[in-house]
Amino acid sequence: MFESEKVLNQQGRQTSRRVFLIGGTAAAAYIALSRLSRLHVEASETVHGVAGEVTVINFSSDGSRLGGQTVAKVLKSDRAWLDQLGKNSFQIARQADTEMPFTGVSWREHRRGIFRCICCETALFSSQTKFESGTGWPSFWQPIAKENVSERTDLSLGMARDEVRCVRCEAHLGHVFNDGPEPTGLRYCMNSASMRFIPA
């Protein structure tokens, strides 16, 4: 090997090492800042959302459809939601945060049952439409009833996504993507912290 090749090879290794160290340091700083921001939760007496009524489809714990019911939307102050939910579910369901992949309590849940909103108990998803997406979040190819969820465009993080919310209390559930399995081709990628699993 020529001397110039040795120098270039050595410089390449140093550059790769430098990029790795800088990237690793940046990732560690991001994680540390994320954790620090989670230590302080702002919970005021402000009430978010618009009062009104919605029609939801009720389901028994075994997933049997019980029919529609018109109900008042659930509106509470941030302080009341924090007191009810605790810090983690409050940040995710009420402030649209996202749990780390492979950490949620229900991403590996395989029992028969339904997933209800952590905030208002509205039925959201059935275990019959749950599938392993490999993403680390509970994923479903459709909601238990389309009437029970709403979708809106989310432009956060510099991209356009379709956010999924509980129609009754407007809790942030996750996002829906067009890369799911048949028969719908959809992947409802949800946060475990926004739902409560009720076994059949």
C-alpha cells in the first residue's frame, strides 16, 4: 500500500470515528433533553376542546356491538386530566406526545378483548384487528367503530401525518398510515398509554 493510501485510510477511519462520536453525543443529548422536559409537566386550569354532543358506538367487554348513543363530549382542565391519568398518559393522551417504541404495556398484548380510551372509556379497537407491525406500538387495521375515532392532519415534526383521536374526549391516540395489511391497507399505530385493554 502506498503511503498516500495509508494516510487516506487513516483519515477515513478518523472521520468515521468522529461522525460516530458526534452522532452518539447528539443522540444522548436529545434523549437527556427529552427526559428533562418530561420531568416538568404544565397542567393549568385551561380546558381544551369544544363542548357539544357526539354519537359513539357502545361495545361490551367481549366486543359485542351494543348500538349507538349520543353523549356529551368530555371536557376537563389540564389539571383534572393530569390528576386522573398520571404524568405519562397525560403527556401522551392530552399533549400529543409519543411513547418510546417497544415500551408500552399493550404492544405485545395478544389476548382477546377491546382497547378503550384511557380518558373516557370509549371503545376504540378490537384485538381481532390487531396485528404485529414490527414498529413497537400496538397496531390495528381498523378501529372497532369508525364513529368512535376522528382524524385530522398533523403537521408536527416537519411532516404531514393523519392524527387519530378519540371522538368523545379528543384524546391523542396515535397516527394512521397507508402501509397496513388487507383488508383495509391501513395501520392505526397507537400509543399504549392512551388506551386501556379490557380482556374478554
